[in-house]
Amino acid sequence: MMRYLSESEAAKSRSTTDIAKTLPASVQGYCYYAENTKGKSIGGIYIEVCQIRRFYDVIAESLAKSRDELVEDDLNSVSDEMIEEYLSIPFQPKFEGAKQRTVSEAERSRRINALYNYCEYLILEGILSRNLITKPESKRKKGRVIKNSSEVKFTGTAKVKTTVDGKYSLIKEKYGNKPNEYHYCIRDEKSGLFFLDDKGEKLVIKSYSDARNYVKKLY
């Protein structure tokens, strides 16, 4: 069923599309992949695309090209110095009169994650043979072992809840045009793919309790 966007989501979706159109075609492909395969929110994709644009701007300046002249092959020219420049470009707040700010650790981490995720997509598509950046190891504790269905518990946000062993996630998606219309999809975190129904379409479960029970039966 069609999912209706809020005004804020629609604005970010339009902005994301406009930005992606100024970049190599793979960026539009990544946006589709991030939303439909990885289950990322529209707001999250918008932030990542802004970071990817920043990265391509560094490449364009280094190669003395305009942004619309860039192609994926230009990624072969990326050096460690260019990546560090991308990670270190001062942050410019949007409000009027704001001064540039040095990059915080949180902002640097967001830039690393955005580039890493984009490169992983390019590897999946056969455009890159290796990731251009190394993602820092997560400091989170290792997932607990779930021995049977009675031990299944979830952790996460209102939108994404993952089993404590990190194997499966429940993705909450809005659909229809009523404020509280939601359904749930299930993603295998190892493969990054959603479960499918008998018709080969993304499995949709209407209630949270039914989605939880579906996952419990996997153990």
C-alpha cells in the first residue's frame, strides 16, 4: 500500500532528489537502495546525501572539474589526503550570520558512515572493488546469544527494533493517509535483505505483536 509522506518528509525527499541529480547516477541508485533495501528514513538519507555531495565537491576541486562533470571513475583518483579533507571541512550552520565551526567527533563520524555506506553500495553494484574508507569498530557490546524463542528480546528505536543478538530487525513503516496507520517489515541483518511473502513481495505484518511473534518463531 502506498505510503503518504508528511510535509517535512516530502520536503526532504524533494531536496534529496534535487541534490542527487547534480551528482553521479549511482547516488540516486544509493538513495533507492538505502530506503527500500536498508530501511533508512528519508531524513537519514537526506543527511547522507548531503555528506556524499560534500565528498564529491572535494573530488571536483582536486581534479579541477565542475560537479556535473564527475563520474564514478573519478573515485579511482581519491587519495587519503582527499578523504581527510572531506572529513575535516568546517561545518557551516544554516542560520543567518553563523560562523563556520570545526568538525566535532560526532559530525566526523556521520561523514565516515555516509561515505562508508555509499561505498558499500558501489561495491555491491560492482563499481568499486574496495571501500575507500575504514569504518571504526563499534564500541557496543557484543550481542547476546538467544538460545530459544522465549529469550527473544528487542532493543532500538520506535522505528527500528533489533533482536538483542543483532540478527533480525522489525522496521516500522507508515502507510495510508491516516496519522496512525503503520505496518512492520522484517529485515535479516546479516544479509541486509527484507523477508518476502509467498508472492515474492516484501513481507508486511500489520501489528507489532504479530511481527514479534513471527521473529520468535525463527529461533
